[in-house]
Amino acid sequence: MRSPESELEALESSGLRRQLRRIDSPQGVVITLANGTTLLNFSSNDYLGLANHPLTRASFIKNIEAFGTGAGASRLVCGSQSPHHGLEEKLAAFKKTESALTFSSGFATATGVIPALCDKEDIIILDKLCHASLIDGARLSGATMRVFPHNDLEKLASHLSWAERKIAKDGRILVITESVFSMDGDRAPLQGICDLLTPSPALLLVDEAHAFGYIGPEGRGLAAELGLEEQINLQMGTFSKAAGLSGGYICGSRNMTDLLVNKARSFIYSTAPAPSLAATISDCLDLIAGDNGATLRSALWDNIQLFNSEATSAIIPLIIGENEPTLAAAQTLRESGYLIPAIRYPTVSKGTARLRVTLSANHLPEHIKGLKEAFPGLC
């Protein structure tokens, strides 16, 4: 029987062992490690700088005073409190859908929603670079899976044609993509995908996790930027990135969310998120959609363009390839005062290890210029 020690040794020898990095300061563009080292943080998904924003903090304190710190039970038992319902009503209005349902995390959303919608009689077609949570959700469903090469519309069309021939009368076809891909920072060809699906019975689920908050009108995402909201059956996302908090959501028709309340196991069998958190997210949606959000989005896009004028998202990867040189590059940057950890398999494919720069509205021009001077290869 293999031991944990032997597995750890194998991970170490292949440059894949990971260790937790303790940070003693609040989340931000400047962080302090446990040993007192201060680093400029270019690795966080806190795109709008809301994780430690004064308005977010004040909202959370206010809502803890009003609603306490815990929900007490799952929402189907006694944990479905007014802030949860208020948030979902506001989120549906924000995303221009009939209804919304929230979960404890983005991962819980994917692994709850997809198996609730699909089973062994169904077919799921997804982009090769979809997030692990989407892949795990598809596997848990038991559905037949078909993967198309990243953003390859021709192969997607081929898979769709095959699925439409194979699917039973009562079967379901679900196509899944991200709008902005988490490790490459590029955008899905959403218009082309929607065009392919217009004559098809297939449903489309788009994960807007890395577009929510800073892409599209009011930060509603790529679907909104392209005017495709009505053509997408399910919009998924998280509150743990641009919103600076935590939790996940799915938006769609009322019948769809009602079905998920009855079938999504990660929703049914989990204690509800704290009502104070739900109320704070609701306040944060107002912030994102309002003047403060517009100012933060403008600052973020100024920073993106300063770092790389060709970038289409806040994520800019430098693919190095092998693990050891990527780890060495990350260490060099850390010694220069910058936190950009190495991203390796299984987060990305073997042979595509990378440094993944993420930008925030709170980065200053001198932060970005300093990084470009410290490691010119990044941009």
C-alpha cells in the first residue's frame, strides 16, 4: 500500500508539490507574509479591489449586526433567510434573467448544477480548457462527455451534430464553456457558439466567473457585452473574484432554478451561506453596477492596457513549459518583491506550466512598470 510520504516524494521530484503560503495581511495589492516579507501581489482574482474595500468592510459589519454570522441549516430546512432571497432577486435583475440561485462556492455551483441537469441518458459537450469544477460536475453527472479543442467552433459543430443524432427523445444536450478562461485569459467565441446552437435543442451554460464585475455594461459579463444574454440558458459565476467576497450563482429561467432547488445536491445538503454574507453581496452588486464600480472598472482597464495593450482580460499568462524553470522564475520574482506563483499540472496541461499575472484596479502605475522592468518576459 502506498504511503502519503511516497506520494509526496513523487510530487516533489516532478516539481508538482504544493505548499500553503501564509499571509498575515488583508487581501490586497500589497501583502505581508508570515515572516514579515512584503510583496506586490499580482496573483489575486480580486480584480476590482473589493476584498478589503472600505465600503465592502462597512457593509459586512453592518450586516453581521443585523443578521448574525450563521444560517443554522440548509435552505430547505430553516436556513433560507430574507438576505438570500433578496440577493437572488437582485442578481436576476442584474443579469437580466428570470431567476437566480446562489451556492456556497463556484465549485459547489458547478458540481451541483451539472449533475442536477444531466444523467447517464444525456450528453455534455465542453471546451477542453473549462475549469476543473465544470469537468468534475460533468463527470459526476454520468452523462456521455465530448470535449472540443479550445475555442474550436468547427469541432463543436461536429460534436453537436453527433449528439443530436445520438440523443434519446427525452435526452438533454448541454454545452459548457467559460466566457473568459481562467488560466489563459482569452475569451470564448460566444457569438459563434450561440449561432451554432440557435437551430439546436442543446442548452448552453456559460461560466462568467472571470468576466463578472469588470466586462460588459455594469460589469454584467461577456454575454452582456455581446448582447447575448437571451441566447444563453444558464449563466454561472462566483462572488469570490471581482466581487471580493465568496459564493457562487446560477442564473436562468424560474423553472430551471426551481428544478435545481429540488435536485442540486450541493445546494440541498449544505448549510446555507451566512445571511450577513448574502446581504453584503447584495450591497456589493449595487456598488459594482453604480458609479464606484464604473470608476474601478476604468482603473482596472487602464492597468490592463498599461501592462499589455493587447490583453482582453485581467489575466495575462506567460507560458514557460516545464515545471522547474517556471518555479525558478516565480522564485526570482518573489526575491524581487513580486508574488506570481507558478501554475502547473493539473491546473494546466502538462508542458504548459506558466506564470499567471492578474491585475487589479488597485495596482498603481509604478507597480506595473516595476514588474515589467523586473521580468520583461512577462509582457
